[in-house]
Amino acid sequence: MICKSFLIAAITTSICALFCACSIESPEEQAKKMSGNPIFDGWYADPEVALFDGVYWVFPTSSKEFKDQISFDAFSSEDLVVWKKHPNIIDNSKVKWLRKALWAPAIVEKDGKYYLFFSGNNPLSPIYKGWKPEYAKEDQYGGIGVAVSNSPEGPYEDLIGKPLISDFRNNAQPIDQYVFKYEGSYYMIYGGWDRCCLVKLADDFKSVVPFPDGSTFKNITPENYKEGSVMFERKGKWYFMWSEGNWTDSSYKIAYAIADTPFGPFKRISELIVPDDSIATGAGHHSVLNIPGTDDWYIFYHRRPVPNKSPNHRVTCVEKMQFNPDGTIAPIKMTREGVPARRIKQ
């Protein structure tokens, strides 16, 4: 009787052990359910995130020397974990006025077409505090352009054959644009060199049009603004985010403000991503994504891994973005794990 009971217990224990062993995931299997940071290989910065037909898309700047920045790659994912690279969606063979410094993609889908805004050539002006006489000898024609395609992965064609904005208005360098929709119209916020402008776009995206008060370029520069603008709406409030500091070092960081409309006024609230010298520095130039039908938000940003040997060694990462009861954004901690896998239900 004792032997029989012992045998039954032994069999039961073996079955339980086998079941538990089968149900426990290996570290590799667990890791596959997290995005990890960076989310894909390579030196990439200024990530623009979008969601098209249930697929996540990220459009970054190729973080190379200015002279080598003459094309964009894109990345797509169905779950935030496995990313597919779409190389060379546009380059200087399609944008004849582009010579270098192709930066900061911003994308909008409208009427079945995809419009990719970008800045090119790092346009300079004597108002630049680092201006040198030799700059006047260079061809500095450039600014913010726009291209169009029938699909997110391109190929994209230059829409107007010249920059949409090339002049320095309100002393803002025409770079780092972000496009958003408000009350049925599209607007673009952009700027560099500590100045930020807001413009209204024509329906065909080929020009900017005046505001009701007759102005065209509104100066909405907040405290400590440097570049990298982002604008979005949540629960009736408008969030304006930007990058501060120097993009080449650890002073680079994200800050934000909140207003009742995208026209402001905007008063700086705080910086957003908490520095962590054990992981990375210089967290900045980002974009945000809201999962439709939820209050779940993600922030995609670039950072400078530690140790770092080059200003261009920047990688694209993602974290969850959470809000406090008063609508302010909770401080975001940089992680190596990233975010859990998530598919969009269709």
C-alpha cells in the first residue's frame, strides 16, 4: 500500500514537473516579447512614429556625417518587437536640391497618399550665433521639403521640386518639422536655433496659407526651446514638446508644455526623460503614439548609448508614456527592455 502511494505521488510529481518545465519560458523567449532598446540596429535619430492599417512605422534620420545624410530608411512592425527595414525610401536622386543633412522625417496620410516632410542642407544664416564668414561662400539653399508616395515604404517623389519653407522667419531655422491636424486643417510646427514657428498648410501641402489674422508664421517659442517640436492633443488639452540643450552631448533632453489650443500660450512645465548615465545620455528629438481607442501612449526617441565615441552615435528607443491625474506627464525612465509586444486589433 505504501509502495503504491509512493508510486502515485512520484508520477504526479513528475507530471507537474514536466508541465511546469513546459510552461516556463526561456530568457530568450521572454526577451522576444519585449521590444528591447534600441528597437532596431544601426545609428538612427529623430524617430517619427506612425500607425497605418494596424502596422507601426518609424521614420528616423540616418545618424551619419552631414555630407552622408542623403537618404532615409523606414522600419515597420506588427508588434513593436520585430522590425522590418525598408531601405532608401527617398534620397537625393529624388530631391534634386538636396546635397546633405537630410533630417527629421514627419509623415501624414491624406486621401490615400503619404506625405513625407523633411529638412535638408542644414540652411544657415548670419543670425546664427556660430556664423563664420566662410559660410557665406557656401551654397546654403535648403529648408523644409515634402515628398509623396502611394505607400508608407515609398518610394517617395519630391512634391514641389523646392523647399516648402527656406527663409528664416522669426529667426527660426527651417528644420525639424512636425505636422498635425486641428479642426479639419493641417498645421506644421518647426524650428531650430532656439526659435519655433507655427504655420498652416494648404490642402495640397504645396504651400503655407495665412491665419485668420493675416499672419503666416506665428512665433510660439517656449522657454529653453532648441529644436525637435512635437504637438498632440489629449483629453481636450494640447501638448507641445521640444528638445533642449546640444544634440551632440548629454545636455540634450525633452521638455513640454500644455495649453488649451495648439496656438498656446505655452509655459514650460518640466523635462521629461530622466537621465541615466549607466544606460545612455542625450535623450531627445522624439515623437509620440496613441493607441486608437485607448489612453495608452508611447514615446519614441533617440539617445546616446554609454560609452559613446561620436556625436552621431545615436539609437532609436521606445518607452511607455503615462499621465498624472492632473494631465501632466509622469517622468520617464530610460530602459534597456523597452516595451511589451503589442498588436493592433483590426
